[in-house]
Amino acid sequence: MNYLAHLVLSRHDPKCLLGNFIGDEVKGKAYQNYPNDIALGIKMHRAIDNFMDSHPVVKESKTRIRPSQGKFSGVVLDVFYDYLLCKNWNRYIDQEFGDFIEDIYSQLRQQKDLMPRFSQLIIEKMVEGDWLGNYQKIAGIERALTGLSRRTPYKNNMSSAATLLEQQEQQFSQEFNIYFPQVIDFCALFLSEHGQA
């Protein structure tokens, strides 16, 4: 899952939220350099990624993406699932989408000094371009995938992937709605096991 889903799953605590936001940037044991509550968010980010990568429904989604996207099928699916979270927002989240996004941007900006340098740049670009809000529309997904495509040093077709989402949205949505309640339960268990119930 991309930014939105990770932030939704860690919204219970600002420090855990921060850790989840920077999770991709903090490599190896570098999480140990952060306070425990931020480190927990980093570890949670990794646990979510591992859960997703091993989930049979997610594997089914990736199978349909792989012919056109190859090794980038997981990256593309992460973005698709953020779009599908927006589409199914009221099923999973009690807070209005716009209010949630505003709260998240505010919380992350307030903690910007605790972020690695690249994440500091990302949060400013994210807020300025309203990346999370843009996940609500196919055009926003197209922009996100085109940006990822440009930043990736390897040949890829990500900029054309939104067409696949449009063509198979119903199937991807069914798979997402099987997967997402399970990752919510997984995160609740993860937090409970780490004293954050």
C-alpha cells in the first residue's frame, strides 16, 4: 500500500504515524536510532508490507498487473489500493476524508524536524500537491504513477498503468475489500502485541 493506507492504519498515534510515514526511508536497524514510539511505526510499516506481500488476494491482484508492469506490479498495486481505499472510505473510516487528510498533513508537518531529509522534502511536496486528496480520482492515480515512473531509473510502464485500473476496477475493488479488513485486524494485533492496544 502507498502513503494513504499506511497513514490510515497508524492514525491512532502521531509518533507511530510518523514512523509509518518514514518507514520506507529508514533501512535495516536504523529504526533503533529513533524513540520507541517512532521506531514502532517504522516496524509496523515493515510488518504491513510483509503482510501484504504474502497475502493470497494481493498476489491475485499482482498477477493481473504483472504482464504489463513486470517487477513494478507491487508498486502499481500499492497506488491502486490507495485509490480503492478512497472509493471505499466510509466503509472503513469514521472521519470525513477531507478532515482526515487535513489532520494528517498537520500532524506530519508538526513532526517534520524528526524526519530524514528526503521525507522532509516529500511531506512539503505532498501537502503542496495534495497527493493524498488526489488519490480519489483516476487522474490523480495517473499523475502519481507518472511521477513514480519518472523517478525510477529503470525502464517501466507505470505511467500507463491507470488504464488497467479503469478496465478492471470492479475486480481490484473486490480483492481490496477482502484484503483491507484483514490488514486492519493484523495491525490491531501488531499494536496489541507491542503494548499499544
